Amino acid sequence: MPGQSPLDIHDHRQWSMPLDGPRRVAFERFHNPSRWPSWMLDTVRAREQAGTPEHIDAIADIALPDQDESPVRLRDLWADGPAVIVWLRQFGCPFCRAYAVQLNRARGRFQEAGARLVLIGQGTPDDARRFRRHLGIDLQILTDIDRVTYLWAGTKLAALDELIGPRVVARGLLAMAQNRVLLGHNTADEAQLGGSIIVTPNRTIVFSHISRDASDMASPKVLLDALRGAAPRVREATASSRSSSHAPRAKAKVVVAAALTLMGSMVLRAPNANATSPAGLPQGDPGQPVFVTGAGAAPLPTDRTVAHWHGQFTDPFDGTSYGFNMVGADPALQQDVTIPVDIIPVDAVFTSQGNYRLSGSDIIPRLLASPIFSPTDFSSTPWVTGAMDTSGNVAVVPGGELSAGNTGVQFEDAIMRSQFNRVGTSYHVRLRPTVLSPWTVNCSRAGGAVFQNSRGVVYGYCNNYPFDAPWGQWNPDPTHLILFVGDNLIIGPIGGGALGWHAASRLQGYGTGRSNAQGNAPLQTWGYATYLRPGTYNPAFAPFESDVSVFAHELAEWADDPFDNNLIGAYDSPLPPQGGCGRLLEVGDPVDRVAFTVPGNAYDTGPYADGSWHSQDIVFLPWFARETPNVTSQATQSASPNGGRYTFMGDLNPYAAFHGPAAAC
């Protein structure tokens, strides 16, 4: 369809129907209020009051799709027993993610009480599936992209302080720390708030709680008490729950302080647009480096896509066999595979700041000369990161032997050869780069801006996610990886956003592909990564988050999970900022702060440049598979009862959690 991105990051079935009846009323209700601009999270200018749910019969015959795209008629939820229905703000908010984890933990108690617990989110079944997968939860999620049920429930749109006021932010950090979740990718209206109700089979609403701000949710205990008849109306329960949650103030402050130490400036230290640097730019440091996961798609045997192979393992923890896809060819065949990579520079222009430019085109020569695309010696490393201390500081310590014999290869080739103990063999996964014409983006139009941090480094935000790139301009080949490249450009809202991601999307029916592929459909893998100028992030916390570290992260995750659908057994990722319980084969996230150097970077200069390229450690498949002993990967640098290494750095990784298989969660 003209004007629509052929590679929309949400490759989903459109559940929205023609705009009439209740959908039109909901559209007008949620779109008419006067809003602040996107960099103020689209919050409403005039504070709203939470409403009261109408009689349940008003929504009884509405059918909403669940995460499996199966329509669920709402009256069926309470037909055989009480139903607990929870409306989430949106799938990316930290409160919603923490709340969903809490409810999932308590689901057995809801079942014991004879209740059916269901979540409703504003989004698509694709969004709901990804939300469940990332959090490792089993709750049923219905999707209401038009928010008809949100309108019925009386939910409100938030004012700015109801999303990021000091009290709300403190509660958010506490929830994130306690439940080990992070900000997710927002899929819908940022200002939307949620609520919850309990409905009995006689169609009576015995409990209702409509959120006053982003942190205001009925706890699982409050809901369970209401089910048992202890709290017939929500406001009394809410008052008691609030007083009890505020009672241990000293403990709460300690946990919030710990969360701030771990999360750094993710929320509270967003750039200050009112202060200016000597260069005349707004001044402030970016938040913590964060990566997100894009949409996935299951490949068919007849798809035209990147070269890949399929394997499986049985997790000894749950006895389940998990399949996976990886780029290249089966290592047992010892084949040499080359993957074409089409590089598209993202040239960002900030028209509201004198046409200031951050051009991906400018860093292409150094990217091509880096270990990402140039043959490199990975047999040793002069410097590595040490363990994080209690204040969040990360030291730089001497390195040593890295991957013996892994010489004259690109970064990802070295990773794959070590992961499958094929160093010194004919097995290779090579990348062949071709630079295409740049994509010029006016980031000011999307609410982005350029800032200068306290170390004098200029960086920018471009709130253009998912990408609305003119894909037809490059005539994408699905057998190639498409890699968008930025220069110190964070994609997302100011103070948030992501340094990179990878995704897989189908082309059919959007102008560059065919609507009827007849079993030969293109399935495109693609991603974004930014080059980081030295000193962009505080070197005390992230000393090696520099130059091509984001490319190392994203390309390794793409190679081990090219279609974003390698779902495995739940594992505990112990390190901030991307820690928590995971279910996807994300080989970079668990060790984002663990990194090493490779000599030879003559491009970057200045006080924070050290003449090196910086690459992060990468977790290997046997860690996720809980393979003990590890007979798959290259041996550790020193003798180990576990046999092979569980990350590329092996003994140089300073954390004991990565010297053995993954812990369960």
C-alpha cells in the first residue's frame, strides 16, 4: 500500500475494524484531548478524573483477540466463575511489566480462588505474544487496539506528573528493581492508564479500581482479598494498600537508591533542555545504554531469506526440547558461508537546531575498518572490564588470552567459531558489506533533539521507532541483512530509546513484495545500530560502551536468533541494566557491560579515546541450554570441570554466573 512501510516492525494481523459505533466513540474520546508534544510523552494538558465502569452487559458481547489471535467473547470470562480483568497501560511501561510478573507469580492463588485472571492491553496479538515471551509469563492477554473496553471501564489519560512525577518515578524504579524488569518498547498511547475489575457469574462488578497515575494499581493481594469478600469496593482497599506500602519508608528509600545505582540515569537524569552547553546545545547525559528486541517471524522452508540452519537441544531443567535457527550453516558440516550485508547510513538532521547533523555516512569508513567487517586477531586482548562494584562502577583490568587460534577473522565469525569449537577449521560465517544510499531523516519532526553531555560529546535522539524508512528506495534483497547505521544516534524519545535492535519482517503486499508469494515469500532480517563516540556514556559505569560495541551486540544476537523467535527455557540474567528473567536466545543482553578491547582504532581521538576497538562479551548456546559439561564450545583458557566456555571471553568474564550454565528463574 502506498505510503506504508513494507517492513513494519509489527508484522501483525490488523484486528481493527471500520471506524463506526463504539470504536468511533472510543477514538474520539482518546484522541480529542489536547496533548503535549511527543517529547513530553503525549500527556494531556488538562488533568482528567478516573471514571466508573458501566454495567458489565455493555461489553459482554465484545470479542477481543488473545495473544494467539483467537477471539474471546468477554461474557465467557465470567460465565463459570469470577473473572479478574486487568487493563494494562501499554506493553512497554515498567509498571505494567512489573505488575504482569507479580500477577503471573500469583496466578495459582487466583486459580485456587476459582477465578479466571485475564489481562487486556492496547496493541495487537503480536505485541501480546512478544510481551509474554519477554517476561516469561503464562497469563492470557486480550488485545484491544481501539480501546473500546478502556472507554467502558472509565480509564483516563495521564497528565505529565502522573507519568513521570517524582513519586511515580520512585515507585517505578522500585518496581523495576524488585521484579527485575526494564522499560520495554512502547506499542501504543503513552498517556493511557489502566485499571482492574472483578465480575461474578451473576454479572455483578464486585470490585473496580481505575488508575489515578501510572503507579496506581491494585496489588495481587488486594485483588485476592476482594475475591474472598474482604474488600467489596476498591477505594477502601486502595487506601489501606497505599498506607501499608508507605509504612517502611526507610527500607523503600534503600531499595530505590539501589535501583538508581543500578539503573543510572535511565529516567531521572534525562537531558536538561533548559541548560545549554558552551556549544549552544542543550546539556545533559544520556540514560543507561539499552537495547530492545524487534518483531520476529517464523521462517517457512520455502521462504527467501538469509542463509540459516536449524538445531535443537533438550533443557535438563524442564525436560523440554527447544528448536532454534542460526545464521550460516550447521557447524558440523564445516562450511564457509558469506552473508551479504547492505549498510544504509542514517543521516539525521535536526532542523529545529540549525540543521545540526549526525550523519551515519560519516562513520562508514571506520565501521568498515573495524573488527566487525575487517579480519582481526582475537587470540588475545590487552584490556577487559572487571566486575561491577556496589556503586555501579566498572573497572578496566589487564586482559590476556582470549580465543586461541581465532585470527584473521571478523568479529561474528570469531564468535561462531568459538561457540561451536570450530577454530582452525573451514567453518566460517563471514559478512560482506555493501554501502547503499543514505536515508536522511528530520529527527526534529519526530520530537528528537541534539544534546552535549558533561564530557563535551554530542549525541542525539530520533523518536522514529519503528522505522518508517522508504524501503522501496533500496529494493531490499531478503537474502541480505539490512543494517541501518547511525552516528551517536539513539532511537526513541528523549531520555529513553535504544542503541540498537534487530528484527525479521515479511515484505509481501507492501509495494516491494508480492501479495501472493505462492510459497516463495521474502523474509527480511534487518536491524539498527549506532556508532558510539568515545565518552558518550560515563566511562566509570560503561568504560567500553564505545565505537562498535553496539554492532558487536546486535550482530551477535542476529546471528544466533535471526528471526527473533528462538524461544527457550526461562533463564536468570543477573547483570544490570538488561537483567531479569528471559525466554529468548538473547546472547548480548546478559553480558552487556562485560567487554574487551582490540588494538587498531586510529579513527577516534580525544580524551576518552584509547586507540582500541571495543567489543562486548557474548553468551554461548550451551549456557542457555544448561549443557554440563559443555562439549560444544571452545575450551576455557584454563582447565575447567565444565569443559568448554559459556561466553566468548571465557575465564576473562569476571562473573561466576557465566562460568557455568544458566540458573533458572
